[in-house]
Amino acid sequence: MTVIIIDIAKDFSKYPSGRTQEDGPASGALFREKHLVPAFTNNDKVIVKLDGVKGYPSSFTEEAFGGLVREGFDKNDILAKLTIEFESNAYEGYRDDILLYIKDATMDE
Amino acid sequence: MEPATFSFAKDLIAPIVLSGFGAFLALWVKEQFGKSGEKRQLRTEELTLLCDKVDLCRTLSSEYWRNKYDDKEGRQKEIEARIIGLFHGCNEILAQAAFQQLSDKSNISKKINELRRTVTGSNFGKSNREENFDKLKDIESLGHEIQALVVAAKRK
């Protein structure tokens, strides 16, 4: 079984923001293409660490994780592989957002 | 009538032990009340801070969704960063130990996350945002609802 750990603050940015690449240098679309797509394609388990970032805008998390479903990834497969980790309870709401956006995303958006 | 007899254990030691236990109990009760008072004071201060942050979130978010900004001045990115940071600050306050016993915590937290999703979702971060009256109405209503919940929690 292959496992990959993505620490957003260390591996991507401490200031993730925006939906597409025209919205800024640390957008949800860039995070998806650079980290999530390869991780979900090549691994059985994907651990995403949320700590170290001073807040996630919903446009970023929706584009990154909901966008996976729109790109053709099966939402049940994503949910089975994905584990979201954080040390501080301040990140609970973002975890709930991510799971919600994956469940709510549809291919025809 | 039997003559009064002196018992060392009953007449001398027992009162000393009892009065010592009484003093210890009084001190323990005082200490527990003191600790609970300190916790309550800390929680009240944090709730006041939370109320201020929510108020600022509501005001800034309404301002953001009512206006378009000139990208050259960097004003939009600046206000976006402040909004994201303020919401995270609210979550950090609620994650503190003093709030773990607060019965309203889950409700307040749920509403703050709902407000955050409303504010920072859809086209948040895009320069071609349209003014959105439904969103503005939701921001104002949720913001006031959270502040009322926090004020009610402070009174408990």
C-alpha cells in the first residue's frame, strides 16, 4: 500500500488563496494539479495536513477538492483514500468544508 | 450519676482533628471557587474578544462584497487576507481549553463556519466579483445571529 503525506504549509503555501491561477500564486486549482491529482492517481492513501496555515478560504478548498470530482475522480474513491490531519481544533471547520465540497461536487458544474 | 471522665482521644484529639479538617475543607472549597471564577473570567474575556472579531468579520466581509477594488493598489488582496485571518482567529479562540465545557460552543462554531463559507466561497479572491445582495443579506444576518449567541453565552 502506498501512502503520501501532503503538508499544505510546507509543501505548497502558508497563504493558500483563490480559485484559479489568475487569482493568485497559491490557488486551489494549482494545489489540485500540483499535489492532489498526482497523489490520488498514484497512491492508496492520501494524508493532507492542515496545520501551519492561518486560515483557508472556502473558494480555495472547494476548487482544490471539489475540483477533483469535476476532473473525473470518483468521490467515493477520494473519500476512501483521503485522511485529513490537524493538531489544533481550530482546523476542524476546514476539514468539514473539504468533506462537504467533495460530497457536493458534481461532474457537470 | 457517673462521674465525668476525661478521654484523651475523644476530648482532646477529636476536636483538633475536626477543626483541622473543617479548615482544610473551607480552604479547598475557596480554592475551587477561585479556580472556577478565574476560568469564568477568562472565558468572558475571550467571548468579548470573539464578539469583537465576529463584528469585524461581518463589517469587513460586507465591505468586501459591496465593493470592487483596484488590483494595482493591492487593496483586495489585503482585505481578503484580513478576512481569512479573522475567521481563523475566531476558530482559534473557540479551540481553546476554556471553551471545551461551553454548551453553546458547537452552535457558535457551526454558525461561524457557515458565515466563513458564505463570505469566502464562490468568487472570493476573484477580481471580477459581482455585487451580491443575497450574500450581503446573509452576511449581515449570520453575523448578528452569531453575536447574539456569543452575548447569550457570556450571560450564562
